[in-house]
Amino acid sequence: MLSSEINKFRKIVGNKNVITDKNDMQKYLKEWRGVYTGVAGAIVKPKSTEEVSNILKFAYRKNISCIPQGGNTGLVGGQIPFNKNHIVISLERLNKIREINPTDQSVTVEAGLILSDLQKKCDENNLIFPLSLASEGSCSLGGNIASNAGGVAVLYYGNTRELVMGLEVVLSDGSIINNLKTLIKDNTGYSIKDLFIGSEGTLGVITAATLKVFPKPKNTYTALLSVDSPKQSIEILNYIRNNLSIPLTAFELMNNFSIELVNKHMDKASIPIEKFKWLILVEFSSIEVSKNEKDKIENLLNEILHQNLAKDIFISQSSKQAKDMWYIRESISEAQKKEGGSIKNDISIPIKDISKFINNAEKISKKVIPGSRSVIFGHIGDGNIHFNISQPVKSDRDKFIKKDKKLRKKINDLTIELNGSISAEHGIGLTKKADLKKYMKKDVELFKLIKKSFDPKNIMNPGKIIDI
């Protein structure tokens, strides 16, 4: 990249907010798993929507490609640049909460705000923002929106898409779309915001959002259940849905090996059930304070035990016990990372076919990679399975990773055969771009038309999701 172009960006955001030193750039160029390491001409860190607009106006004139980046926690390479003439637009300095609106049950926040910071602020105001992920201490709201993040509360509150009321976006030519509305009903033509949710920075830069918040639950009830199979977990899910009106806000399934890894690598893990093949983590939430509710939940769980749907049940008796349970679930990805190389499959399946998928996918993985170890966990209540594979013991990591494409093809074929989706919540980025083209040809052609309309020069995160 020309020094004159870098100097122009410095004039827009200030000298210290343009990074060109190779060492200082590394944290923006390497993704969390270490699978992708990129290059860029500069990291540019704007402080305001106006600065983002000025960056893109100049980039548009000079045909400089821009890669928007939030907390750099994405798992499909969508946030990584791969050209020394491209720039990363880091949104980390756009991190304000602009407004908390209890009457309309909304908050307006900037894109660089860390998810956990919003959660804490809502908690102080007796509200909750229900999006919850393992990476919530480092991921940003803009990235969550750009990837339509899911998380553990989708079962009751929905994906990020369902939580977004309005967006502020800067288009590739620098023009600003301000649609930060708090309206529940707004039936005025095409839903522009929905095009940007899940677009992974390929259509424009999300700079702010108005999001739904909810009354803070007065009580949450958390429990672990051990079962012999995913099929039993689905029977339990249906039983709860059919016999209890108290909101079920989480229903998470974890296989034995995933928890073995947590126990091995995470020093604070406390697992209250000793022997199990699979564990289910359930959480109920209520805005009422009622002993009757607690009794109803405990009676229901005991009935599940008496009907032999579950082998064992542990009900939390304190907030600390509940946090310990969630720590197990939230530590799986970090624990697997410490175990060595991993191949990740983030898919969704109709709930009725989850057991069939897991059984067949395990057979496939053992055949393609003998000795591979399955790390299976996910949001069973919404059909989202993380079917991850850890490298065989004492195997070569690089040789293992090279089998990613072959294994993913077979897992994707199985997913499509069961009318599922090849990406449930991580997005497409680079990792799944070829898969998208293969399985969704007609959709990809429509995506190209949309991309060309919003980004005619193809400067917004080029090469991600689709090629044009």
C-alpha cells in the first residue's frame, strides 16, 4: 500500500490509530484457532461513524478493499485480510452505549462494544440482553450482528437477527444509512437491516445497532441431567415442552469426551455427576418470585428420572453451582483448542433427526480419520450441533487438518440429506464458501446480485461468502 494512502487514513483517524508495524498488526491478522493468518497494508481504527464514512469514501475512490473486524473471534476466516494492499477497519474504538430505553425495551450501542460489557450494563438496569456465547468476553456486537450469532439462549429468545430492531450502516461509497428504530411494527417495504445481519462485512460496515432487551429474570433454575443417548435428550426436551409453561431458556447437550477435555485442561471445572455418556444442561427463567415454580421444576425433573428418561439429575441449589455448570459448557471450545488440532462442523438439523445425524456422523469421522475423537455439543433445543473432531492421539496436526475438506464434504452431504444447514451460527467466511456454492447454487446467484447492488466495486471484504 502506498504511503500516501496510509497517510490519508492517518489524517482521518489520527496517527496512533493506524497500525502498520508487523508485530502490532498480528492480533488483527490471526484468527482464534490459528487456522488463518493474513496480511494487510494497515489496521485502521475509527472512533465514530463519520470517520468510518470518510475511510470508505477515500477507499472507494482509490479502490482499496476494506475488511471490517470486530473482536476477531470468528471461526470461519471472515474477518481476516489476505492482501497487503487491503486494510482492516477495526471497530474496537466504536464502543459506546448510546441509549438505554426501558420503555421500548431497547438499547442502542456501537458496533465495537464487547458483548459482556452490554450484558453487565443491562444487569445494572434490571434488564438482560439474552445473546450469550462462550466468546462473550471478547466478541463485539457488530461482529455478532454481521455473523448472526446464535448462542445458548436461541431456544427462547432467538438468534441475533431476532434481537436487532435497527441498524446504522456505512456503505462502500461512504454513505450512511441510519435506521436505528425502536419500532416493533415497521412494514415499509424491503427489510434493509436483514440484508446486513449475517452479511459478514461484505455489504457495508455496521457501526451501531438498536437491540431488544428484556426484563431481568427474578429467578433462574439450572440442572444437569445424564442420559445414554442424544435420542433420550430429545425425548426429555419434548417432555419439558409438553408439561411445563415456565420458559425453558437453554437446553444444551454435551458428550462425555467434550467434558473429559474440560476436566483435563480447565482447572476450575466441577462436574457434579460422576458417570455419564451424555450430559444435558437445562435452564429455566422466570420474572416471578415463586416457590411454587421451583417445586414445579423439581417435580418435573424428578418425573423425568422416574420415567427412566434420564439416568441421574443434579439441580443447582445456588448461583455458584449454576455458574459452575455453565462453566463446563462454555469451556469446551477452549479445552478442545488445548488438546491440539480440531476440525469443526457447525450445522443445524431438524430436531427429530439429531440422533440419526450424530450416529452417522460419528461413523463417517471414524472411517475418514481412524482414531479421531468426537467433541459433540450444542443447542439441541434449536437443532444446532457442533460436531467437532479432535486429532488422534500422537498424530501429526498438519496431516490431520489436511483431511478437513474430505471429512467436511461427507458431513455436509449427510446434513443436506437430512434437510439441515451447513452453517448454523458461525457463518460462511472462507471456510465454507465452496460448500455454499456447491449446495446453494441458486441462492449464491441471488447473493451476487445483492452484493453488486451494495458494493459495485467489490471493496467490502472481497472473497468472503461469495466471489464476484
